[in-house]
Amino acid sequence: MAKVLLAGESWVSAVVDHKGYDAFPHTQVHIGCAKFLEVLRKAGHDVTHLKSHDVAEEFPLTRQELDNYDVIILSDIGSNTLLLPPQVFEDGRPTANRFTLLKEWVHDGGGLMMAGGYLSFQGFQGMANYAGTAIEEILPVNISRWDDRKETPEGISGHLTTHDHDIVNNLDDTWPILLGYQILEPKEDAHVLAEIEGNPLLAIRTVGQGRTLAFASDISPHWAPEEFMSWNGYQTLFDNCVTWLAR
């Protein structure tokens, strides 16, 4: 099975509770991908989760480090966090461009997935800011230069566009509801496996010797509600995605 690195899918909340005259500040780390990690590990994959606040310092900065993995997943982690390690942001020293490294790694046989969210693709107010980067070059989708989210609080279902692929040939035609997604444009050589409201929901692409995959919605709440995450196809879908990316 695949050796996987998941970067992102966590956040830190700083809260002040006011009780009359007294205030109590506290912080809490939230892990959004617990279910996702559970199903991939249950499927037999070796998954390392790099929390968002650790990504800048600990995400691979060399090809040798990247080569320890078969699949890299970026989910809800903005481009700044990857492009500004402490050597650059704190010390003002040049270092490797992780996006260029990932592009070369994929061309040489690596598998890269990006999942949707407020800090994926272009994201909330454009803050994820992957448009125009080496990551966009290798993904199966083109990314807008503006906020690309579409909120669907009423719940919208994705549906397969084909059964003729290993990722989707054992999945339901119509999927449980999602509460939002990114509006993306498939590249000419991409293969769209599922759509949502006429937009690509799941798209794949071969890049050199490697493979890339874009999932336009979230792997965890809020866009992925309980209906989607408790679906018996949830594990199958993402197990198949990782297996395909890892060849």
C-alpha cells in the first residue's frame, strides 16, 4: 500500500470566554481529517499527517525527503505556508521552492492530490492563492484568480460522468450531499470522473511519469457533512484515489 503525506486539515482557535467581569483566554487545536485518516489507514495505507501549524517548518524541502512518499495530499493549506519556511520568512534567506520540487517530483513519478476547502485552490478571498503557481501547472484543473468557492448549504450531490476508471468503477452513480465546492476548469488533457452542478468534482491527469488528482470539495466538515463522510463509498473513493496516484 501507499506511503502518504497529508499536509493541512487542522487549525488553531484562540478564544476568550467572558463570564461577567472575568475573561478566560484559551486555545485549541482542531483536527478536521480524523475520519479521512481513519479510512485510509483502515485500507492499509501508511499515512503521516502534518498539521497546518507544522507545515512551514516540517514539509519536505528536498527531493530526497519527497521521495520518502508515494502520494502527497494538500488539503486546506494555503500556498504561503508552503512557500515561506522559517529560513525565508524569519531569517530572510533563500531556500528551495517547494512547488518547483513537487512539480519535478510528480514528473518523475510522484502522485499529488489537492482537496477543496477555504485554503485550497484559490480559496476564501483568494487567500489560498495557488493560481499561477507550479502546483496549478501540474494539477488537472485551471484555477481562477478570484475567490473560487461556491457554498451550497442546501446540499448538492455529485454524480459520476463515467464508470470506466479504477477510481470510480465500484462507486454509486450519485453521491451524498456536499455543502460547498470550488469552481474549477478542467485542463484539456484531464479526465473528469465526477461532476457537481456541471463543474468538475473529481478530475485526474497524467503528468510525465506521475499523476495528479483534484477533488473540488472537502474531505471533512463543513463542506463534507455527515451524510458524505458516513457514506459507504467514502473509504472506497479515497482509497481508490490514493491507490491510483501511487500506481
